[in-house]
Amino acid sequence: MNEVFFDGDDKAKDIYVAKNIRSIKAGKNQGLVLTDNGTNREVWTWGANTFTTPVKLILDLDSPVVSIAAGDGKNMLITENATVYEWDATATQVNSNNIVSK
């Protein structure tokens, strides 16, 4: 299966991911999951009063994601070539407009 499932009400935050989980992070009002199926890494997000079920971020990056971080309304990730991206917790896409350090 290549799905992320949300089980329970929006307060329970019970998540079952049918992929290999590399990292799970919790911010003030949102959560992130980084998955890796061997050929593709994906970042899923939920919360921030916007997504009650996980949403896969659309990633247009220069290299694969190696790490994620969730904060107070902002999220960050770093890629294999050390590019750092930051985006608002309610965003659904991350691309070159989100680069903060290269």
C-alpha cells in the first residue's frame, strides 16, 4: 500500500503509514512524516487547523529530503546537497521559492 491513513478524530492523531518511516516530527499545531520506499521520499503533513487528515506535500526540490523539522507554524527540511527549505504549516507545496540556505 502507498497510502497514509488517519484513524480517529482530529484530536487523537493516530497515524498508520504503510511505508518506511524515516522521521516523525510534531510542531506547535502540525505534524510531519518523512517516508522512504527505497526510490522515493515523501513528506506528509497534517494539522495547523487546515488538514485533519495527512496531505502529501508536492516537492519540487534539488535533491532528496534527508531531514524534516516542525515548529511554531513553520516547517523546514534539508536535502542531500544541504539545501534548506522553509514553508508555512498550511502550505501544500515546497519548491525553490522556499529556499532559505544553500
